Amino acid sequence: MGMPISSYTVLNALSSDSERGGTQSYATLSHEIHETAAAALEPFNLFAFIIHDPQTHPEFHERISHIFSALDVTTGNKFLFFALVDPPEEWSSNAARRNYYKHLRSWQPRILLDPHNAITSADTSTAALALAKSLNISIDNLPCLVVTRDFRLENVHWVKTCPDHVAAQLTLLGSYATTYEDPPLYPLTRQIDLCGGSGIELLGNVSMAKALADVMSFAILNNNRVPNSQREQALEQARKTLLELRSDLILLKKAFRASKTEELDDLDDLCETIGSFLGLANPRDHLNLADFIDIDERYLEPESRIMLKTAHRVVNLLKDPLPGFYRLVGGVDYTPGLICLAKAFEREINLSYVHKMREELSVLLPDYFDKYQEGRTARYSSVDFNIRKGDTDKWLPPGILQSLRAYEAKFSVNESHPEKPLLNRWKQIGGLRNKAAHTELMDYRSVQDVQANLNKLSDAGFFAEMDSHKRYYRNPH
């Protein structure tokens, strides 16, 4: 069955009392509501929810919208799948006529599950990023299905999906839910891995319900359809979440200053999370990316577009704060916005000019485009261009300045070389990114410097050139 609902209240209700917080004002959900939410979902023994961005994945969005009603029937009565943000209008308008909704009303959970209480976002790209980051899922693994037996668990099983396979994946999940009272998650997600990607992510001491409720607390801060009492609760939860993340960011920066490392993956991940949450808290729906950065979006990777849109929403919110904004953040630090800007550039560079280095160093392309090649050495000077990311087949690129220095030396780029303007901007953006990792607070001027460098590269045609490289290394024929 399908549920076109995205409810902060349901997920927060499923969180334990300790997770929701110790103060009376924060833990406003009563034990009765907690039990109601649990009872509403009790008939089902398997759940899946879809994380995707309608803007970035339009074909998938059209497909899942078109087949939702049919899958609502064919997936059976023990499996429930739903979208967490921005359900298509048809999903909501038809919900009340579906059997599961009438059945759930026997527990009187209508206030929890009413489709008119669904959370919507001003920017679907930022919402998708925020949901993925909260569950430790990389945005290049979207769209994906997250599968669980219980939202109170502290691990996440996910599998990539696509327009061609989503119907088969959801149908098979429904079949498993009907066959097994306690469906085994790991072999199940491996079996439905039809799109080349799946995994298990650990959330530490936080349940999936709490992680998702944290995200949604930012989404409803400025939603006038939500009761004031619920928005106040969400504000307190969002503020607490942001305080913890910013404390972690300060500690990371101190560690980087002490170690002088160029390995910034942890800081990047944290800044992407903070940026996505702040972007979600920005309710303005009229923002035009072209007003923020002058790059033709046709030349960009989907992940790069999401990073730029998130950076735009963060910078807009910090530069022009809404009433009550400082109740949420306390102070202004542009680090997350700057990092998201730099990450977009780094993604484009890594898949173009850095792949030129990989080809020179005998990595087989296109077979291992953006992938680690087992048993292949691709080292230049002290920089390794073929490192595995964790225990996956994913490629871990060198640091942005490491790859710059190696590229400049390998191709003998002097002042008259046509790529010299690119390398100069590359150096400046990498330097500002590293400065953000070592400086406690970043100001708006630093963001403007990154914007200026990106715009200059665009004006000089380098993003079009990067796109040409990407196309070649993906498919040289």
C-alpha cells in the first residue's frame, strides 16, 4: 500500500521520549500520541520510503506518480511505502478513498496522517539532500528506497532505484512482506539491488524516526498551515539539532588547524548537512539560481546543481534573515554555504580535468569513470588518483589542491598555457575552501570571492569545457 503522507508529527511521535528531549516544553507529544502513531502502523511489517528530487530526477518523478495508484493495490496489505516530502497532488487527493486510510481511521490518527498536513518544501533539491544526509546516504545514490521494519531502529538499509525498476522493486518488497512475518532486510535489499547500489548506514544512538523528524523540524518552521504549538516544538528541536552540529563543526575546525591536513571529507559532510538544514528552513520559493551564480546548468552534474541550490538558499537566509531567525542559529557563519559552493566546483573538476590525470595514469576509462579500479596504481609524485572509498567500488579523489599541484606539474602548465586561468581560479577556490576549514567563522565576502571565481570560469567557457571532458571520459565513442 502507498501512503502519500509526510508527517513530522508521526515520526516525532515514534521517537523515544529520551530522543525527543528531556524538557517538558520539548517533549510535548504525549505517551498517548506515541502509542497512536505506533498503532497506526502496526498492521504493516515492512516499510519503504522514496528519497528523490523531482527537479533532478524528473523521469523518475513522473514514473512513480503515474504508477502509484496501481502499486497501492499490487504491493499488498503488509507493506507500506511512501514519500517523505512533496507528495504528488494526486497522491494526496486520492488518499481518503484508499482502504488503508479508512482502516487507519479506526485508531483515530487522522490528525497525524491527514494528507493536508503533509510537509512541503520550498526547494525539493535541498529537501532531498537534507533527507539523504540525515541518513548518511550520498546524494549520488539518489533516487533511492530506504527499507525498514521499524522506524525506531538505528540502522538504515537503502537501495538505488530508477524509473525502469522501481515498480519491480516495490512489488517484490510487498511480496516479501506478505510471505514473511519478519522480513530479513539485508538479503532483501541485496535482491532488489537492480540499479547498481545498496548499503547499510549506522545512525549511532539515534533512531531513523528521530533523524527524519530532525530534518522535518526545519521544513515546518515557516509553514503557516502547521499549528503554532507544533512549530514552536519544531523550532526547539531544530535549534537543538543545529547547536549540536555547529559544536561538532567547531571541534572539527580545531582539529584541522592542529593537524594541517587536506583531507576534509568529514568537514564537507558536516557542512553539507548543516547547509541542507538551513536551506530547508528558508521558505522562499522564488529564488533563481541564475541570480546567484552565472553557470549554465546544462553543463553541471545533478549533485553539483543540488550543491549550488543549497548554497544559494543558505547564503540568502544568512544575508537576509527572516524574523526570529536568530532564535534558530544564534550567530552567522557562512562556512556551510561556502563549502557547498566549493564542493560543486570540486565535483566538476574531479570528473573532468582530474579524470584527464587518471587517463594519463592508465586508469581504464570509461569502465572506471568515477570508480576505483582494483589492482591499478595511478600515482603521480605523492598523489594517488586511484583510492577506494571505504569498502565500496567508489573512487575517493585527492584533495582539491593536491590534484591541482599534480595536474600543473604533470602537464607543465606555465603562464602562457591555455589552462593557466583555470588553474589560477582552481587554486583560489581551493584556498578559500581550506580557509573555511581552519577559520572559526567565515564572512559573506569569502562567499563572494568563490562566486566571482566561478563566474569568471563560466565566462571563459571552462564549465562548457569540463562538460566536454566529462562526456568524453564517460563514453569516448
